[in-house]
Amino acid sequence: MDVLSDSTRLKKRALRIVLVLSILIMLIKFAAYFITLSNAILSDALESLVNIAATSFALFSVQYGSKNKDNDHPYGHGKIEYVAAGFEGALIFATGVFIILRSINSLMYGVIVNHIDYGLLLIATSSIMLYFMGTFLKREGSRLNSFTLKADGQHLLVDAITSVGIVVGLILYHITGWLWIDSALAILLALHILVNGFRIVKISLDHLMDKADPEVVNRISIVLENIKRNTWIDIHNMRIQKFGELLHVDCHMTLPYYETLDNVHDEIKALEAELNSTFNNKVEVFVHTDPCQQIPCKICPVHDCKSRKHLFEKRIVWNTENLTLNQKHFIE
């Protein structure tokens, strides 16, 4: 039976809070639309429907992603979070397209907006709620290392900005009486929605395709440089995959050729332990070991080596550039 971690419970609690508040906000926005018949407000209300669908799917993905590894999913289920974020981005994009089509139709035939004062009050209230919800989710996403929570939080903050834009537009409409302002505002907001939807889809696809995360690679590079032992002559061809909050690191490690299998095993376990102490036990390490073959003597600090062919000159400083290269480090 799968046992939920503390971080998973916190993620689910945050998403449940946001889901309940999203339903409340949706009801507020649709009430504002039926009172005013504003296209701009309708676009905002439709995006609230997207919020509910996306948060529901995110909640499912956090639950599913916390399942233990099995024969069908040897790396776990964590990548479902990126699928959830991609789904959310696609919904946002589709909503933007619908809003543009409806607004163009309204520009052609004209729509009169009613009871603007009530609409302004309701949308302003929902905007404040969205801002605090988005800030809360982004903070929890950063704290719990959850891309899903951060993506959902960013979406809510965008929705809050959208609502502020609607308030400004309706005030202009109320002052000028120009009918086209409402539909034109809806189109501008829809373009903003399209850009954000596309951005979220792109980021989720990057994660699904294991695009290197410079921040994570740099953190691991710094840790390896700080903890390296003299017997760790070289680490190269390092690759990192993210599965939700879990990291899978594989690399090649060069060790003295005369080390016993027991010693090699101990060195790898030490490497794994050091990384997990830094990343809250969220790292899985696979290491391919290479014998030194007495080639990298110039960078090897094992001073008591009786098989040394060259004098030690200097130790290579490990960084993001040379750790990820698929070649051993050496000095000509």
C-alpha cells in the first residue's frame, strides 16, 4: 500500500483549499456576467472554469504521482505532475481562442453592458481572492518542490491580473459609453491568456522530455565539488531526470583501478548518501564505474598510489560544463 509523504499531504491540502475557493470565485464571476452581460467578464468566468478543471486534475496528479514504484513504472509516477501542468496550459490556450472568437462576433453586432457598478464590485473581490490564492500556491510549490503547484499558482496570478484589467476596462466603458471597449478588452485579455497557456505547455513538455534544468544541475555540481574524495578521480557524463519531487542522477565515476568491488560499492553509497543529505532524501543515484587505467594520473590526488605514471599536477574543478560532458577529464 502506498504511504503518502508529508510533502504530498501538504500539496493535497493546498490544492483542496484552492479548489474550494476557485468554485466560489467561479460563482462570483458568473453572477457578475449574468448581471452585466459583459464579454470581458464572461472571458474571466470561463477562465475560472479552467481553474477548477486544472486544480482538480492537479489534485489527482499529486495523489497518483505519490504512488510507489512498480514493475510498469520503475522510475515512479512523478511525471504525471508535468502532464497535469500541460493539460492546464492546453485548457488555458483553448479558452483564449474561444474568447477571441466570441469577442469578434460581439464587435460586429454590438453588446450593451448593464449594471457595471455591481459587476465591478464582484470582479474586484474575485481579483483580490485570486491574488492571495496564487501567491499561496507559488510559495507552497517552491517550498515543496512541486512544478504543478507553481504552475497552478502562476495561472491564478495571471487570472488576478486579468480581472484587474477587466475592472479598468469597465470603468473606461462606464465613462465613455463606447460599446467596442468591452469586446476589445476581452480580445486583449485573451491574447494574454494564449501566451500564458502556451508557456505552461512548453515548460511541461520540456520536463517530460527531460530537458536539463540548469538550476538543479548547478546545485548538484556545487555539492559534488564540495564533497568529492581523493579516490573520486573523475565524474563525467552526468545526467539528471526529474520525477515530480524526486531526482534521478546517473553518471560515470573514475576510481583507482586496484580498488576492490567492496570498496567501489562503498564509494558509490557514500556519494548517494551525500547527495540525499542535501536534497532531503529525494535522490536516486546510478553510477557506472570506470577504472583509472593509470591514465589520469596528472589530476589524481591519491598520493600513496604505487602505480602512478605521472606526477600529480592539479585537481580538475567540477562544474556544470565538465560534469555533463561524455568524456573523462584529463590534462594533456
